[in-house]
Amino acid sequence: MRYAEYNFYHETYCGDRITGEEAFNRLATRASEKLDCYTMKRIDQTDFDGESYAAAVRLAVCSMADIMYLVEKRKSSHDGREIASESNDGYSVSFASASEADRESITEKSLYQAAYVYLSQTGLMDFGVE
């Protein structure tokens, strides 16, 4: 289930990175699935609209979708490599030496932190036993 819609992203979250609704829907669906993993599926689908944490969940999904968009954009340019430095005098580009596993780890950490910013006070990301 996708927890945020493009109108929410554009109007409430004030997102401007992802310009197309189709791209946002794809990324928000992936972000929602990742968020279900982070919250151990504690987001109840049936009373989602009535809960006080609904806005926080939507904001978290929008933030995560932005990160996923930037990762996709990076992967599509320069064959997924990070630029370490660039010079326009004779046009030279140096690429960072981070491995794919390192980049995925950094991305995963960024996604988790983006979710945590919005959901840390809701109890949805707590690992404790009730």
C-alpha cells in the first residue's frame, strides 16, 4: 500500500524534486514497503486515516521517496559512480572509490534516518516488546 499521494507530496510536503506523478507513485510505493519493514508492519491499514500518526507516515514516505529519486538519478548518470571532483578547465572528472555495497549501506541508513525523523515519537519504530 502506498501511504502518500502526489498531491500530498507537492502541496503539503512541498516537494519539488520528483516532478511526475507516475515517478512519485512508483517511488512512494517502494518507500511505503520499506517503511513497513522499518515499522514491522505496525501501520494499520484500516484506521490509517483516523490515527494521529497518519501525517507523520505520509511525510516520512515523501522524504524517503526524495532520497530514492536522488539515488536513481545518480545511478542513471555516470554509470552509478559518485563524482569526487570535477574541473572544467580541461574537463576532467574523478570518481569516488566507494563500492556498490558501501553506497547501498549509506542509502539504507539515509532512508532509515528519514523515516526516524518523522516517526521517532509515534512508537512505530520502537523495537521494544509491548
